[in-house]
Amino acid sequence: MAIQIYGDSISGNCLKVKWTLEYLNIPYRWTETSVLKGETRTPDFLAMNPAGQVPLAILEGGRPLAQSNAIISHLAEGSALIPADAYARAKMWEWMFWEQYSHEPYVAVARFQVTYLGKAPSELDSKLIERAHGALQRLEEALVGATFLVGEDCTLADVALVAYTRVAHEGGLDLARYPAVLAWIVRVEAALNIKD
């Protein structure tokens, strides 16, 4: 039975789920659910996910699961995207927690405000931009001399962090300042066969 996904294609958090499903060849049905049109705030959607957010996965037996990193972790259980070694696996989680707390709130928000709210990059809060560049610099330092974020293989850490990093320029963030990050994006996109 195919997993039902409610997702917004403009969202990096939703694309993480799509890429993981496709990489693992898991059948799914995608229902486009626009945040900008308020489709996550309808009574029907809120009955499935009271948080009113996408992505939302409806698993076998009708069990709902929200939050992108929780969903991809569930989907990838037992796969090569989750390291077998306990320490490497913990490092993967470290990056994934950091992504949601110290990367996405700045890099993704800058992109959203520029691309979807029509703000000029110069209009963005200076602290937002400073923190976004801080997150990108943290990635740059970690990736100098490294193939992926955790060892030599692509893991969920890379899936989680590439989603908004690859489109950071849409928020006025110049990725040319981060050559190791740019090279890593190419490697992750190739590993996951990302075409969009």
C-alpha cells in the first residue's frame, strides 16, 4: 500500500520526504497542499495534523506522522541512509537536530521572505541574514575535506540539510562564498538523484 503524503512542493521540508521515498523506492501518493493558500488550516487537514503543517505522512493503518525529519527517519529505518555505527548514527541526529534549530529558521525563512513574500534581500532583518550566513559557514567548515556530513556515504543528515541549502540563493544568500558547500550540494543531488 502506498504511503499518502500531504506536501507543498515549494517546501524543502516536504521535498526531503519526497527524495527519501524515491531514493528508497517506496510507493507513495502525493497530495499537493499549499501553505500559501491556507490548505493546511482547513478543518479536514487539522483533523489529521492539529499542528497545521506539512509534510504529513499517512502510514499503513491510517497512522499519521508529521515533522519532516521524523518522517524521513521512519522511512529510512534499516537503510543505508542511517549509519549502522552508533556514533555515526548519533552524529547524523546531531546534524538533523541542528538543521531544524540553527539552519532552517534562518536559511529557509530568508528564502521564503524573498521568494514568496516579495521582499528585497536588503529588507530582511540583519540578524536573520547574520544567522543564515553563520549556518552556511558552519556547514562550509564541516565539509572542507569531507565527502558527506557523516563519513563517506550520504545519510539523512545530508538529505535534511541539502533541502534548503541548495536554494539559499533564492533568499539572497550568496553560495559562492561557500565552495565546499557548493561541491557537497552537487554530490548529494547526484547521490539522491535529485532533478528538480
